[in-house]
Amino acid sequence: MRITDCIKFSNENPVCYLATTEGDQPRVRAIGFWFANKTGFYFQTSSFKEFPLQLAKNPKTEVCFYKHEGMMGTMLRISGKVEFMNDKKLSKKVLIDRPFLKSFGLTIDSDQLVISGSPWRGSFLDYGDKPETKEIIKF
């Protein structure tokens, strides 16, 4: 497996689960993944949500992408430290890619957040796999 496999899988399965911590309590939520390419894995959120505040306190996270197939499925887990990005080009892109955000009053100058991460490491798991066959992909 290569990073291109991780990029393809995450873009094809954009509903994912992102984990954070709040104090000593783990938190996980389903979110709509934005996109991945060779420069990173990108998430969009707004500052009024809880998980950006949790990530600001502890930027370590793990994200799980899952594709259900019959009784089994395939899972991609990636982990790393997030980085909050203040980039007008990305803000413009998110409003093009996700026009529904405009109905929330968000503009290119709004206090919305784009999150990426680096470095990431990932692993795929098919439910028929044995744990000792897990391959770690670093990117």
C-alpha cells in the first residue's frame, strides 16, 4: 500500500470518524471529510464547534474511514498532529466545494477553520486480515 491508496480511499469514503480528547475523556464523532491530495488530508469546520477547541489543546488525532462491503468492510486509520490553516485560497475552495456553508452565513473572511495534518501514518484493515499483517504507511 502507498499514500496514493490512502488518498484514493479517503476521497471515495468521505464519512469518517475523528477522535479527540477533552481532559482525560476520549471523544469521537462522524464528520464529512473534505479532501485529500499529496499535500495533505483536509477537514473543514467552524470555530463554534467543540472539536476544534479540543484539537487546539491536544492536536493529536486519529481518523477512521470505513467502506462497508457485505458482512465485512475495509477500514483506513490515519493518525497525526493537526495544523489549523489560515489560507484564503483554501477558504475560497471550501465555499465552492461546499456551497451549503453560505447558508450558515460563512464567507471567505469568516472564522472558519481548515485543518490538515502532518506527518500522518496510516494502516488499512480488512476484517479477514490478521493483526500481524498490518502494514504502516508513513506520509
